[in-house]
Amino acid sequence: MNVLKLGFIVNPIAGMGGKVGLKGTDGEEVLKKAIELGAFPEAPEKAKKALEILIPIKDQIQMLTGPGSMGGEEAIELGFKPNIVGEAKERYNQEDTEIVAAEMACHGADLILFAGGDGTARNLFNVIGDKVPVIGIPAGVKIHSGVYANHPRSAGEVALKYLQGEEMEIKEMEVMDIDEEAFRQGQVTAKLYGYMKVPFEPELVQNQKSGGIVGEEAAIDGITDKIIEQMEEDILYIIGSGTSTRPIMEKLGLPNTLLGIDLVKNRKLVASDVNEKDILKHLEDNKAKIIVTVIGGQGYIFGRGNQQLSGEVVKRVGRENIIIIASKQKLMSLEGRPLLVDTGDDEVNSMFNGYMKVRTSYTEEAIHMLKGL
């Protein structure tokens, strides 16, 4: 029997900038600031959620993994007996991912399962290109690339199917990334770096994020008018990130953090570009509502680019106080797929299974299915 080799890599700092509002963790200074703001590693736990799916076949595969926090610790904790590639270092840097991935390819890995964000996907692409199939465990702040599953457990399910020999389409999926510094200034400059091979399951692997759809402007304008018209006194409005929520701030005459989270009360700015801790502090004394939009092509309302709206924040605000806005065109681009919720808290995610209203114009709302991942 041919024993398949699974590469398993964790970027231990991926996603640390999300809840603290830093929009990424590329660079030593940004990482240092994230830690000062109270950020802690979340990628290892997400990686374990994926790896748990593979426990039933752990004795039937040969695992290659990075040292320590780059995968070894998680694998051993779950009962795997991995072969460690690469040298343990006191502090992780991006080049470590490239070194480990290159060694895995040299050792004949049949599939690489990795946890990180767009920067991590770029690291893998730099050294293995399309030579080895990969599947990403979403753990970063920026996840525009098409090489990621829609949830950590989904990544494990894709890997399980592939390693068990199930017939799967292997698709070339985009490796995308954006300039983090420009991102923090409110500018999205996405760049295509190349393509990697991914075992593809439509319900488990996310689509590349799509941009705006022609004809959306009028719908968004109407949505904006209705949202402002219905704003209640003494309610804290937590305005999510994105171009669809920006017009709300503009029509209120307030400065807007395009890629961050702003707080508004009685039509006045309370705080801008807040992190999770800031939001939780304001929730101690305020009833609140969250206004979020849909990521085009992917369908996420929580968990992609707005990690400041954590499971704890969403739980305190309550499902009944979530306002979802999106044009009909954006909903149609999902081709019947549900809106997705990935707060990192399974209990909170499950609260959203079912249907919710989505404001699609000044006069109309649609009923759309949601799925907690």
C-alpha cells in the first residue's frame, strides 16, 4: 500500500493583528504592536481544528511538519507521530515557512495543509509553485486567495478526502495578496502572484474575493438612506468595514475607516478604527447594533477582514441586532450559496444557522440562508 505524505505547516503569528485592528501581522514592528495591544496566537487552535478531522487516518499517513509552533506541537498534541523538517528557532519569521515548505516538497509531500493568510500562501508559492497540491486553513487577517478552505474544519475535510483517494478535481486557484501598509491607509491594492493546485470541493473551498459589480451604486445609495433613516437614538452602531458601509459614514458627514470598524451613536462619531477590546468596553454601557456587508464572491459577513467583530462581540450584541446589507447583484453572485459566519467561536457561529433578512435597497429586503462554520 502506498503511504501518502502530508505536509503540515502553521504560521503561528497569522491573524494576530485582526482583533486588535491592525489588519495584518507582516513585519516585526506590526507584530510587536499587536502583542502590546493584547493579541495572542490563534492560528494554532485553528490548525488543530483541521487536523482533528484527520485523526481517524493518522496511522495511515506519513506526516511532515514544521518544528515547535510551526506544526509539530499541534500534531504531537493530537496524537500524530510526525517527522519534523526544518530547525526550531526562537522567533518565527516568514522565511521559515518557505524553508519548511521547500523541504516538504523535496521529501515528496503529496499534499501540504497549511494555516495562515495571504502572506503565508505567497510564501508557499515562492518555493513550490504548482508542484505540490495545497489546501489552506484560514487563519490570517487577509484571505483574498482562492487556495483556502472556507473554515478550518473544511480544510481538514478536503485533506481527508484527498488522502483517502476520493476522486477530486484539482483546480489552479489564485494566490492573491495586498499591500498591508496601503491597506492600513484604506487602500486595497490586490495583486495576483500566481496559481497553486488545490483539491477542489465547491462547498468547502472558498472563492476568490470579487470586486464591486456594475450597477450596485444606486442600490447601495438606497440602502444607505434606509439605514440612516432607521437609526435609533442612544443606540451604539458598530459600522463594519467595506465599501458598502462607507456611504453610511459619508452621508452622516463622519470620517470613515474603510477597512476598519467605526462606532456611531446619535449620528455622531464615538470612536474610529476600533479593535475588539475597544468595542467590548463600549458595550459595557451601551445597547448596540452591528451593520455588516457581504464579501462579494465569498459570502462572509463575519470572519474575513473584520475579526474585530469577534465571537464575544457578536454574542454580546445578539443575533437580533445584526443588520446585513448587500445589493441584489452581490447576493446573486453567490449563486445560491449561504452567507457565512466564522467568528472563531463555534457556539456563536451556530447561532446564525438559518435565515436572516438582508437589506438590498431602500424599499426591499431579501431572506437569505446563513451558515455558521
